[in-house]
Amino acid sequence: MSTQNAVLQGVGVGRGAVWGPVATVRPAPVVPADEPVPADPAAAKEKVLAAFSDVAAGLRAQAEGASATIADVLTATALMADDPALRAQTGQRIDKGEPPLHALVAVIDSFAVMFTAAGGYLAERVTDLNSMRDRVVARYQGLPEPGVPPLDRPAIIVAPDLSPADTAALDLEKVLGIVIEQGGPTGHTAIIAGQLGLPCVVRATGASSLVDGDIIAVDAANGTVTLDPDDATKAAVETRRAGLATLAEATEATEDGATADGHRVALLANIGTAEDAERLTDAAVEGVGLFRTEVLFLGAATAPTEDDQARVYARAFSALGGRKVVLRTLDAGADKPLAFVTQAGEENPALGVRGFRLVRHAEELLRTQLEAVARAAKETGGTPWVMAPMIATVEEARQFAAMAREAGIQTVGVMVEVPAAALRARDILAEVDFVSLGTNDLAQYTMATDRLLGSLVDLLDAWQPAVLDLVAATAAAGVETGKPVGVCGESAADPIMALLLTGLSITSLSMSPSAVPAVRFALSKHSLETCRAIGEAARQAPTAAEARAAALALVDPQVREVLALG
């Protein structure tokens, strides 16, 4: 496919841009429709089980050299290949006379149906499950595993979809960017691409028609893929890359975020592990605005002990050397089920027992975590801020505050992710020291839209007027009570939205570390008065698109050009 300047539209991840040749992933192996019944079922079963083991071992080997977040995904996929029920059911079918690969596919397909029906986190793992299936089939057939081929030159990876395991295997010295036709901006591949700093566009309709060697330009900021780009498009890509590199490398006299007239806005990082904290040692951030502690729990068969947790938290606090750390207590349930606590059979897990609501039947889980945090703080001399997710009422905020303070934690807050909490933010702030807005979930619950459903991504837009109204109401409550109100959803990573949030009196913005330079730059070029005007203009608009356009119209032209905010 090669039509100069034809453009595919998708959803961008990050602000990067790149151009180069396409490298398509190896297709999944084909299971022959006429696969024969094996003459020796026992030997066939042994061969299939050996393929499972080889794939699991390969994934674990990849995990050993991967970063913490990627290693977690690879390890979880390896656990699928090791799953006793999956292996046993496959073996039983072969024993009954089914062709081995047909038996394998049938069993994994049945697991995929169950995962899809469960929704949330498990539904997102179907891609990983299918990737594991294809790897096992290829291993059984003696074929190369499907996925990204060895690259002999830098290239842009293009695929209908790309599993996290495939993403983790990328040779970063040769991969320029990623384009996938399916997926969504909150999926594993998008998250990992963002962490790796790769320009990425997901849901790029038509991408599957691209072939090896096609030249394309990927613009994550605008969510576009340009085919056979002309010299002007290539030059624009290089200008963007140079501008972002300059922003990232710039050293300021202070790490503090501030508007052009000196109004302070704390710029913080989102992390999930102690390793993430250690990578922030030299980063120009003022601390951590969201420590997702559930990463320590996900995939575990039993709850981590107080000792285990305290070691991890102490390691993170020590790495950050006294900088601010806002730690979110366990946010499990819905799309993040835990084997040892998640309620089975919930018809709508996103509206069920998740986040702080786990205290209703597993109070000791939270108390153990709070004790571990307090212990780690005492050992390191840190003073972490601790907040609870999924708070909906004043009673819940009061209960959490009492539990946290009883454990010895000094600064206690809650997440505002439920519209009820935003509407009653003043009363909730009377019970706690601060609140932090989780804009992803706030948009989900305000718009009654599953945040993991890529086809409804337009409804989850943080620029939706109803979502902006709830953010403004929460910020106003903070001003009235004199208490901090932060934003730790990824909307804070959008430089225009960061200006709006500052204008609404949000006191801190937390995001992926790579997004901080662009936000700092945007703030430094606008006065607080302009930020307030941006907020007012956006809130007067009737639609999300018009809200963003109204805000963009007030952004400094130099900032629009440098950050490609058109």
C-alpha cells in the first residue's frame, strides 16, 4: 500500500513522532483443518505439554531482562502457559481422540470466552491468552514463534494487534514506533509503548493493509499515520522530535512547575513499583503523585505480608530521598481482580466490591497495608501521603481517615473518582487532608462507559463538559477548605488540559514521567490569568471537541507549534 500523504486516523499514545519503514509482525500459525488424530495420543499429549513448558520458559527468560512493568506482564502470560486447568483439559481432549492442536485451540478458546464474559482486566488479557496459544501452536509445529521478526534496520512495527509479550520483546535500538489496528489507549500495549517512549497509534483503521517496506510517518500527538510522507511531513516529524528532546534534556534552575507569573503547580510522577521510584532519582519531578500499590498484589496467590510490603515501600521512599510520595492503597476488583479477595459472580464488577469497598469483607487486608506503610515511613524518615481509591461517601472517607491515622499515618486523603464524591467534595475534605482526582474512572462513571472499551473512547474524553464540571466542583471545594486537590489521571499529561486544570485551582498534576517536560514548558509560557481564561472558555462549551478547541484557541502559538497541539 503506497499512496502519498494518505492518512490513517487512530488514537495516539504520547506526543512523539517518527517516520520510517514498516515491519509487519509474523502471522499466527495455521492449524490444519484436516489435522489427523495421532497414532500415539500419549506422545502427542507429551509434545503439546512440552510446548506449553517451552513457551512459559521463554516468556520468563524475557521477563528477566525486562523492566518491572513489562516483566509483570510477561510473567503473567507465562503463568497462563503453566495453568494446570488449561493443560489438563487439553490433555483430556487428546486422550479422548481429538487431534492435538484442535484440542489445544478449543480449550484456549473456551478460556477466552470466560475471560471476555468476566470483563475488565480479564477481558484485556484475552490478547495475551491468544498470543500464548499461537506461540504454543508454533512451537508444536516447529515454526518460529509469531510476532515481531528480527529487524535488520530501524523500523515501525505494524500489526492488527500486538500482545504485551510481543511488545516486551522489541529491540529498542531498532524499533522506531508502533501502529496497531485494534487495541485501545488504556490497553497493555499502549501502556508499555508509553513507558518505552515509543510513538504509538492504536485503533488505526486500515493499518493491516500496510506491507513490509512501506514508508510511514507516525504522529502520536494527533493520532495519525501518514503513508509515503513527503519531505514537509518528514521535516515536521524531525522538528517535533528535536523539540521534545530539547524539552526533556533542558535543565531548569528549579524542578518546580510554575506558570509564567510564578504560580506554583507541583509536577509529579505516576509509578507502580519500587524500581519505578529508583528510576526517578535524577528525574526533574517533584515527587510521586500516584504510587499504584496494587502492582505488588496482582498475580499473587496470597496477599503480600506486612514485611514484604514494608520492604517495597521503604525502598521507594528511600529512592525518592524526601520528595513527596502519594501512595494509593490497594485498588483491586473490577478490571484488577485478586485471587485471594475479589468477589466471584459479580454481574457488574466495575460497580461492585472494588477499591476501598474491599474493607467490607477484608478489613485486615487494608490494615496490614497501612501498618506496612507506616513502618516503612518510620524506618526511612519519610512522610508519605496516603489515599484510598473508590470513595463515594463522607462515611467512607471518615472510616478510612480513622484507620490510617490509627496506623500512624500523618497525611490522609482519598481519591475522587465517583461523581458522588465530587459533588460532596467539601464535606469529604472536612474529613481528610487532601483529595486527588482520578480522571479515568471519573469519566467512566460520569459517562456510564466502560473505560476499557476502545470503541467508546470518545465518551471517555476528559474534555467532556460534565467531567470538567465535576473537576471544577472538586477544585472549588479545595479552595474553600484550603486543602490540596490534585489530578493523577493521565489527563494531566495533556499540556492543554494541564493549563485548564491549573486555571481551575488544581494544586498538583501527576503523570507518566516522560510527559512532565511538555507540561512544564506549557505552564511556563502562560500566566495564571490565562490558565483561568482557558478553564472558563472550555467550561462554557457544550461538547468535548468544542471545549478543547476553545481552550486551544487561547494557548500561546509558540507552545502550539513546539508541542504540536493543533
